[in-house]
Amino acid sequence: MLRTLLTVALAVATLTTSVAFAHDDDGKIRDRQKPFRGPAWFEGKSNGGVAGGGFASSGVQLKSWLPLNTLSAGAQNGNSCWGWISPAGREYAIIGLSNGTAFVEITNPAAAALKSFQTGPSSLWRDVRTHGNYCYAASEGGSGIQIFDLSQLDATGATTLVNTVTAPTTTTAATHTLAVDNTSGFLYRAGGGASGLRIYDLNANPANPPYVGAWTTKYVHEAEVKTYTSGPYAGKQIAFCYGGDNTGNVNTGLYIVDVTNKSAPVQLSYTTYPGARYCHQGWLDAEARYVYINDELDEGATVTVTTTIVMDVSNLSAPIVVGTFTNNNPAIGHNIYVKGNLVYEANYRSGIRVFDIGANRTNPPEVAWFDTYPADDNANFNGLWNIWPYFPSGTIIGSDIERGLFVWRLGGPVATISLVSAPPALVSPVGGTQVDVAIVAGDGQTLDLSTAAMKVTVGTNTVSTPLSLVTGNTFRATFPPTQCGQTVSYQFEVRNTAGDASSDAVRTTFSAISVATVLEDAFEVASGWTAGIAGDTATSGQWVRVDPVGTNAQPENDHTVNGTICFVTGQGVVGGGDGAADVDGGVTTLLSPNYDLTGLDEPTLEYWYWYSNNLGGSPNTDSMPVEISNNGGTTWVALETIATNSAAWTKRSWRVRDFVTPTNQVRVRFIARDLAAGSLVEAGVDDLRITNVDCTPNIVGDINGDGTVNGSDLSILLGSWGSNNPAADLDRDGVVGGADLATLMSNWR
């Protein structure tokens, strides 16, 4: 525990000094935590199929989750997010990170895919907005507004930095937040050390918008700008500004400003509310009658639970506070958006919270939530920063400070799918293995049962086979023929009448008649492996068999369930940082002893590895070859070259005959190498296993097991007539009779 605490403390200290901060006393800095690192999560494909990735939720379905390290290797935190819909209707999430902006396609929300990353000034804060085919990004790190062209995202997945706008040069180049009025075509910069709003015209040239005016009376933290198209304010462009004096801490509240004339904006009103501490952000409802406001510093100060303020702004010159509401959760409220009759809140440690204003405009009930911060709901500045609920598909995105990008849909699942029979440990290579599942429609869902299917994948080939009804809600799946000796992945799916799908977990089995373990090595005891051979050049990080000391790059634990020891490239150092014992200066080799695989039909080699190369000054520039030999190491054949930064133990399985002919001198070697200056390389190996696969199917009717069906088998069957001899009961109906005789004769050799 002490070792872990020291490692975390050092990592946090390192993070804090590596990112530019504009507000030294800001709560996000005081509560700074180490970012979560791990693999991406996808509905039905990850985490053993655990619903919602194991996060607590109600009425919100997790579709994809991309942690920070899957968006950018150097990202130390996430911040704001926004959405973009391409002209073709494809949907993209845009998320700000400490080191830039990431663009992720979420057209299929259960398969979110990073398309592009653009570097930007280093900062904890970044805000993004879109207009037409352009994205605008700005940060507290300065450098003004970055403008990215998104027009090629559909075709090539590329974005292009086309401009950086710093005007007016008389104010700071830093920015806290952005606002875009897409109706009128104007962009607004707020905060970043400058008071008020700085305004840019996107109409003539959105790639190079001119600076056209400002309102500088008060510090504006966040703003929403709306063009009124009807009613008494028709034609007016109105800015709803959240802030005050002294960077928003004094006279805090809602400032409503008429910005129709960009050269002479006019403040229409200022309204505060009881218990105001720091009026942070708010959003109008669809009718522009009510605005819903969060105060970022009131929880734990003037109130004890998350509190949302409601103002009636139908009279822009005299807004009225008409109420507050809460879900009795202590977390800090941060950002709010309204879509239709739902209010969506990003409330830091309690995650996304959804309220139904259709039921009550001023005191709505909470109807759904998803908690991205599992530890607690305390009033601290960690967890969910922002959300964006405006995709036409109904997809919702959220950006989390420590955990990256979340992709959700409201509502329960289309259906729940669960195994009724035990999952098969093996499936027959000739096909016919069966498994039963139960399919139950979700609340309010109508299923199209003709879509119920099992998807079977071997290698890159996927076959979909329909399910057959057994009885009630039980369906039967039959495996098709599969290549013997290969891992078989399978997953069940069904769609509703609207075409939305529900899938259960991806499960794996193996294509074989039988599998026998030939050798198992968990490295808990010395077993003849050689750590380092003649010709190795690494100056540090050589292979050692140890109980590893964890860092961001090296595992804390081995893979073995009841073990502690594995091979790693250099033992970590408590408090020594990620690169304290990584591979440096060349290569280091881990070499197995000779294995005797003669006489085995289909030997398979399995092992678990850990590999990290996404940190340091030259990330993702090295790799780890894995090779096999059948002549004691005289010559070698490549199994794979590992370059993926899994940051987790990963299993590999190889059919030996695909690479070499099995002999009594089969060896394996792992070559960890540091060939790039500044590259940080860590690797591990554990739990090597060799199995032998029997691919010859049993011959139906071969009762005595001599490899053919003949008179000897007939004699046994006739001698068992009317009994329940399991060897002769070929159709497994409990009695030896005519059906068994017919089966035997049809297979006569």
C-alpha cells in the first residue's frame, strides 16, 4: 500500500508541474488526481460484457468508453467536449485534452473510434465549439483560437489546422470558454484573464473570422448566445453571461447582454440568487422562458447538496428566480444543457444526471444517471466535466477529467440475453455444437425475433447463424464448422423493430475434439529460462524474474491468479518514476528452455505479455519481437512483433505448426528493445502454456473405439438391445434400439 501511495503521489506531482495552470487556487488543481489508463471499452465486447463497464447507473446505457491514453498518449486530463454532425449525417465527438483536441467518430456509438488528434497549448482547461465544417478550440494555455477544418473527416478521418486567431492583441491570448451562436454566425471568447466577451464574425470567412467587438463590463466565465426569431425580442442576439467581478467571485450571477450591435453591446439586466457563491454556467429551455443555472462553489459552502437554480427570463430586463431543485447528492454541479423536456447535468463526481422538466419546469424529478467516478460523490473537482446531448441519433457524450470520453444512450437495453446452458469449453470442428440462450425484451421494447442470431468469429472471418426457438424465450444456437485449433469468438444479438440492437458479452471457446495440457509455467519457481544472452546490448532494464513494483509503465502484479512472480524488464523503483528501470541502450532477451513437442498432433503455444511504450520523450517508436525456433535456437521464425501499448496483461495463442515443425528442441524468445532516443520501454511475460489439440472427430457408431464401424460394433449393439448401455445408445434417448441400429449402419465402414 505504501509503495502504491508513493507512486501515485509522485505521478500527481509530476502531472501538476507538466501542465500550464492559469488559476493556482482553482479546485481542479487542488483535487488533481492521476489519470486512469486502460483499454477502450465497447458495449458487448469488453469487460466480460459487464453492463455499463461496471459503473453504477440508472436509465443510461454505456456504449463506448475511451480512456485518456486511448485518445492521446500524452494526455494528463480531459476537459470540455462538443459534437459535430457531418453533412452526410455521421456523428463525431470532439473532446478537449490537456495537450490538444481529439476527434472521435461515434456514428456507431458502440464502436467509438479515434479519427484525429490535434496538439494545442498545454493546459488543464480547453473548450471547443463547432460552426459549419469548422471546429474552434481555445485554452487557458494561450495562443488564441485554433481553427480546424473538419470537411475531410468522413472521407479520410483527417482534420486540418487552418488558422490560429489571436486578435485582439490588446487582450490576453488565453481563453476559458467559447460560445457560438450558429443562427447569427458569431463566435464569442470568454475568460482567460480578460473580462467580458470578445466577438468574431464567422459569416464571411469561418476559417479566418475577423474580430468585430467586445463587451468588457464584467468577467464572463461561460456564455450562451441566442438569436430570437419570434416574440418581443425577434431579431435580437442576446448573450446570457455567467460571472461577475473579481473573476466572477463578487457580484456573481446572470448578466443578460444585448449583443446585436457588436460595437456597442448593452447590458439588459443582472440577477443573482440566494446562496450565490460562483455563478458558473447555464442553459435556456427550448422556449427561452427558463434558464437553468449551476453554481460551481456553492456545494459544501452555502448548500450541502447539488443545487440547480431556475430563473424565468421571459422578461430579459427583469429575470425572476422561480426555484431551485436537487437530487440530494453532495457532488458539485458543473455544466448544464437542455434538450426538449430533459435537463442534462455534468456534476463532477456524481457523473451525468438527467431531470425531466416536462413533469415540472421548476422542480423536475431526476429520471436517469450514470456515475463516472466510482469512488464517491463528494464535493470535489474530479469526474465529469461536460456533456453534449444534441446528436440526432440520441447519442450523448461526456468528457471526464480522469477517465476520458464516455458515449451513452438514454433508456434501458433493447433486450437482456443470457446463457441457459453451460458455455461450451470446446466446439466440434465439424460443427453441430449447440448452446441455449434466453432473450427477454427490455422495458417498452418490441423485439424482431427474426434478427436473433449468433455471430461466430474465427480469425477475421465472421459468420452469422440464426437462432431457433426452443420454447418461451429460450433459443438454440448451433455452431457452424470451424477451423480446428483456433480460438472461436461468439456473441448473441437481437434487434427491436426500430433496428436498435442488444448484444451480450463476446465469449470465447476453442475448436477441437479435445485439448490436453502438455506444459504450464507460471514462473513461480525457476524453470530453466535465460534472462539475457550473449549479444544483448541493453544498459538497463534487463529481464528479471521478480514480484514487480508497479509504475505507469510496469505492472504492479503478475498475471497468475494465485502467484506473484513473473519476468519483467528491470525491477521498478519505489518513488523512482516511470523510467527508473526501463529498457535503455539496446536489446535484452528472455529465452526459454528447449521443449519436446514431438508426437503432438496440434501443439499450441500460449503466453501472457505486458508491453508499454507510450510514455517518455519518443513514445510509440519501439517494439518487442517474439520468435520461435525448432532447432534449439540456431534459426528463428517470428511469431509477432508487439507494438501495441495495452497497459494490461494480454494473452497470445499460436498454432505451432503455422510457424515451425514440432521437434524436441522448440524454444521461444522475447526481445525487448530500446532503439529510439527518449523512448520508455517496459515489458513483462507470464503464464506460458503448451497444449495439444485433437482434431479427429469421433466416428459415430465406433462403439469399441477401434477407428472403424464394423461387425464388432454391431455385435456390441445387438448384445445391448433394450438396455441403456451409453456406449451403444448412439442417439442418447436412454435405450438401445432401432434408431441406434440405423445410425450404426449409416456409418458402416
